Amino acid sequence: MKPTPRPRSQPSSKSGPSIDPIRVLRQHVVGIIVSGIVGIILGVIVYFVLRFTYPLYKSEVIFEIRPGLLESTDIGTKESMSDKDVLRIANTQTLLLKQRDVLTEAVNNPSVRNTTWMQEWFLDPQTGVLLEAQAVDELEEYVKAAQIRNTNLFNAKWSWHNAQDVPIVLNAIANSYLRKIEDLDNQQFSENEELFRQQLRRTRLTLQDLNDEIQGFIVSKGITTLDDPRYSQAAFETQKLTEALTQSSSELTSVQTQYMQTAAKLEGTLEPTHEDILEAEYDVTLQRQLQALETLKATERSVLEQFNPDTPQVRNIERNVRATEKQIESKRNEILRRNLNAKLKTLGDSRSQLSDVIEGLETELEKNDAMLRDLAADSSYYDSLVTQRTHLEAQRDEDLKLLNSIMLMKMRADAGRVRLANLALTPRELSFPVPEMIIPAGVLVCVGFFLGVIFLKEMTNQRIRSTGDLAVIPGARIIGSIPDVDDDPTDIEDAECCAANEQESVIAESYRQTWSSLSRIMQRKGHASLLVASGLPGSGTTTVVSNLAIDAASSGMTVAVVDANFRRPSLASVLGLNDEAPGLGDVLSGQATIDDVLTTSSVAPITVVSAGTPEHRIYSRFNDDSFDRFLATLRSSHSLVIIDTAPVVAAGDAFTLANRVDSLLLVVKANNEERGLIARLINQFSDMRGELLGVLLNRPRLTAGGYFKKNYELMASYADGEEGDEDDES
């Protein structure tokens, strides 16, 4: 039956080699120290060579940035400037200092032309002419100017091989620069002075024209007073007319109201007032009738006292009284109407008179208002002319003040923003080379070169050296890591069967931890057979098989190990038996039964099946059903079967056997196999029936200070402590 391949493992998300810089540095700590010492020696040599072949002396000239003057009459400059202003001014001045015209003037200075710098480097040997342009180019490139941080200073620096030439050149540049900024300041002052003089002339001409216009206006308008129009005679007359007009309008309103009320009384829509009635009763005719009525009423009272109410005398006198009252009432109404008509006529006349008066007042008021408006317009225009004259006079005075300030500022020495703070001095010490720079640079170069080489080697090295290199391989599941014998602090002599012979060693403990991980996986998946394979010879599969078998037997399992490496069998000899005794090859060839080849190791209770006699080690037998029957029989009597096989690169037996076992373990020897090979093997084993449980890293070198060295020491010391405790208890 064709074996069913297992599903491929999912690729890991990591890619590329993993480099542990701490591990690399610890592994090459001696080389780093040696390269540092070589760097010190090289730095000392270079320092003395440069000291005699290329010495440089540096000096500087320092300038101060001052706040300047706000006014020409200020006693001193401003107290301070902001850092932003200082930086801006310093940047501007450093650019001016390195202008070509400044450097050209400095180069043409006689003292500079006589320096060895000019004579040796810029003197044409054929014509004897100094090459000024080339000298200026040199200064433009090598003179450095910058602000001195946290100060109001900026400097100009220059270095040269001759200490005497440095201050001469720098001071010449400084003097040329100071003359340039002085010329620029004078030019600016002169331009400003001319500008303000022109402005002053224009202001004076405009002022003269305005004075002439004011005089002409006064003459043309006949203005005799400059009083406020609000207090003129026309204004007073207008005020009186306004008051009279207001009073007349009020009277007209009152008359109009009375007229309308009187008309309403005549029409009967409004009852006469008590005053109207009293006025009518004061009429002489009505008074006589009222007196007659009073006499009749007195008579009536007398008759009533003498006679009964029904007597003729009483009725007669009552008729007379009523008749008289009616006459009085009729007369009163007649007089009242006559009075209202008279009053209405009087009110009408008054209304007409008041209307005429108001019309006349309004006419006079309009004339006065027109006069006032004309007067106000003339006064306003005159005031505007006077205001313009005042403004021009103030501007003239300001122009004079500014002109005087410019002239005074031009004469003051402290008006400039920059002054020389310190001339360049002859340097007494070298600025280059200095040992504080050259020697550390030598160390840095040598150590950097060494580190670059070792890290380049690490990056290009494809061999697996640590678990980190395995972790980046897709599908690589790390089961464990077995340290090298030299890294075991217990001084173990041999790793073969150390699980039985050197149980307190770190390697034995590592095998126990590896078996613990393997057994959990195999029990969970129900696997009973395990093939241990490798890529290249010398990976240590036989040692891994023997120690894992010993640990499995120690856990109570019945373990059988089979040597399926027909090319170089060694498993039996490792476990204290003969590699050429009848074994697997004899069983597969039919020359022996399984019971004939089962032997027990003298090292541990483990059943061992050797590779068999040399003449019966036939590789093609692995493809026969006889191997399946052999393995099934062995599994029926043992709880675990571990098979050792030849390296994959040397033989393909491992791929054949991988289809006949339950699980596989790939052993990788550190610093021996490359990542590409292991990735290809994992990919191929993933297609087999047997499940690839993971990868075991064998013999990684950690002596140079790897992360696990302390763990190994802790394992060993802890094991020694337990042994000492047991001795004490016994």
C-alpha cells in the first residue's frame, strides 16, 4: 500500500538569518581587544607621522554683536537682544566676512603678501606673480565663521602649517571686514540723510503754498473774525427766531384745539362746559330774569305756606315759575350760542394771525440758517487749512529732528552693531593632530574594521550555529539543544551514553529535557516508533539515539533501538555490544529470526538490534514488506522503537524508512549544516508518512559567552548541591 503523505507544515512568518550581536561580540571579545590595542598603536604612529608631516595651527578673531542705539541721544546701547536676533545678525555678518571683496582686500594686504603661506603656495615660479585669485579661493573654503553659542559673539577661524602666518591673515581679514561694514554704514547714513533732506524741502514748499492759500481765502471771504460760528450774531438771532417759532407753533396748536372744540359745541357733538354756562349766566338780560325767577320762587313759598297745594293761587304761581324757568333756559341757550359764535370767530382770527406769524418766522429762520451754513462751511474749510498747516509744521519739525539724529548717529562710534572684541593671537599649540582625536580614531577604525569583517562573515555564513538560525527556517520546530562537550562545566569526557554514565552532567540533563518534550508529543499523537535522521555525516544521531533510549527506559518504557545505518553502523558498540553480530540485515535477508537478533545492552535495560553481519546489510531490503513485519513484531513487544539511520546526503535510506515509522526527529549539528539543506530536508520529510516532530540542535558552541553558558553552570552547580545534600542526609 502506498504511504499517505502527511500535510506540510505551515511556513514560519520569520525570514532571513538571525544574528545575535551580543553573542557575536562575546565570541570575538579577544579579537576586539586585540584590534583595539592595534588601533592604539596605529593611532600613536599616525599621530607622530602627522605631527611632523602635516601640523596645523589654529587661531580665531572674535567680534561682538551689540544691540545698537534706539536714539542718537541715548547714553548707552540697549540692554539685550533676543537669541533669534543675535543668530540672524551673526549669520548675516559671517556671510559678509567671507565675501570675496573682503578676502581679496585681505590678500592684497602687504603683511599677508609677505607670509610664507602666500610666498610658498601662491607664488608662480615662472613669472614670480602672486596668484591672488587662488589665495582667495583657499580662504573662502577654509576660513570658518560662526556664532559662538549662548553669547553675543561670533568668530572667524583659520588653520595653517606656520603659526606666525595665522594671526596675520586673520587680522587682515578682520580689518578688511570692519572697513567694509563701516563703509556700508556710512553709505546707509548718507542715503538716509539725503532722503530726509529732500523730504524736508518738500514739506517746506508745501507749507509755504498752504500759508498763501490761507491768506487768499481770508481776503476773498472777507473774514474779519475767527470766532466759532456757534457764538456769532447770526447764531443768536437764529436762536431767538427758533424760540419764537416754537412758542407761536405752540399757541397755534392751542388755538386750533379750542377752535375745533368750540365748533363741536355749536354743532351739538360736544356739550358746553361749566365755564361756558357760567359765562352765559353772567349776561345782564339773563341776570334780570334770574332775579325775577328768584322773586317768583319766594312768592311761591309764601303762597304754599298760606294755601293748600290745590288752590288756584298755588297753581297760578307755579305756572308763572315754570314759564319763567323756560324763558331763562331759552335765553341761556341763546346767549351760550351767541358767545360760542363770538369765541369761534375770535379763535379763527387768532389762528390766521398766528399762521402768518409762523410763516414769517420760518422765512427769517431759513435766511439765518443759510447764513449759518455758509459761515460754517467757510469756517470748516478754514479750520481744515489751519489743521493742514499744523500737520505740515509738525512734519517739518520731525524731519529736522530725524536729520539731526542721523548726523549725530553718524558721528557716534557706538552706533555700529558689530565691533572687534579680540584680535587673533599667535597659536602656541597644535590644533592638528591631537592625540585625543587621532588615537581614539585609530581605535575606532581598527575595531570598526574588525567588527565589520566579523559581522559580514556572520551575515554571509549560512551554517546553522544556534537555535536562532533554526527558528527562521519554515516548518522548523525546535525540540531541544544539546551543548558541546567542551561547554559542559562538569568536565564530561564523552557524550555517548552520558544519560547513564554521567547523569549529573549538563548534557545528560539536556537529553532528559529533550526526551520529556518528545515523549509528550508522541504520547499525545499515539506514536510508538521514532526515526532519528540527519543531513550530513558526523551529526551525532547515534549518540542521540542511545541517550534518548536510556532516558525512555529510565521512565519505565520498554525500549528497542535499531541500527539501520548499514554503511557505518556504530549503535551496538556504543551500547556495549558487537556491531557485526547478527542483526537487522540478517532478519531482512531471512538468515535469522527476530528473537535471534534481540540483545540487551550492558549500559541500560534496552533491547538492541545491530545492523547485522556485513554480508547481509542490503540497502534495498528497506523497501520490502519484511521490514514492516520486523517493525510490527518489535512494536508488539516494546512500547518504543528508536531507529538510527545513515545521513541523508550520504544515502537515501532515511527517506525510505520515513514512510514506515510513526514519527521522525531531525538532528542538526551546529556549525556543520547550512540552512538551505535543513530547509530542503524539512520540506522532503513533510511529504513522508512519518510525522516530523521537530529538529534537535546538537553541539552548538557557547563557550565564548553565549546566553546558555550561565544556564549550564546553574545546572551543574544545582546538581552538585543536590548530591551534597543527599550525602549530608546519608
